[in-house]
Amino acid sequence: MPGDAHGCPFRHFSIDNLIATLEDDLHIRDSKTLRDVREAVMEKHFHIACTRVFEATHPSIGSLAESINHPNHYFETSFALRQEKRPEN
């Protein structure tokens, strides 16, 4: 469909659109995080940029031991963290 985006936003978005999306949609305002993401994307280290965003949006985990290397990995790791926080019924 027109306007659909598939794949890695770090690879397919322009730098300006990516940073605007991180600020506006994910509310990432930390200048160091945004600078790290920008530099990683410019150097084509998309997995590093993705990992920085994951860490910024999941501050309770601190730094990840491994890089996020695929959109599904981002989702699965985030989902697992969410499940761990759920109270048991």
C-alpha cells in the first residue's frame, strides 16, 4: 500500500525524519542519545542505533548485553520485559 514502510527505520528513514520521529513519537529528548543514534546511522551501524533507542525506551534495563539486530528482536525483547513486569494472577 502507498505510504507503508517495511523493514528497519534506521536504514530507510532520512536522518532528519528519523530524529523527528524519535523525538515526537517516542519522546526521546536526551541529546546524547539522539547524537549517538545519528552518528550510528551515518556510519551505517543500524543495530547500534536501534539498541540505543531500545535502551532509551526501556530505561529500567540499563545497557543491553547484546545489540538489537532485527525489528523482531526489538519486539521480542520488549515483549519479554513487559511479561516479566506483569503481576501473577
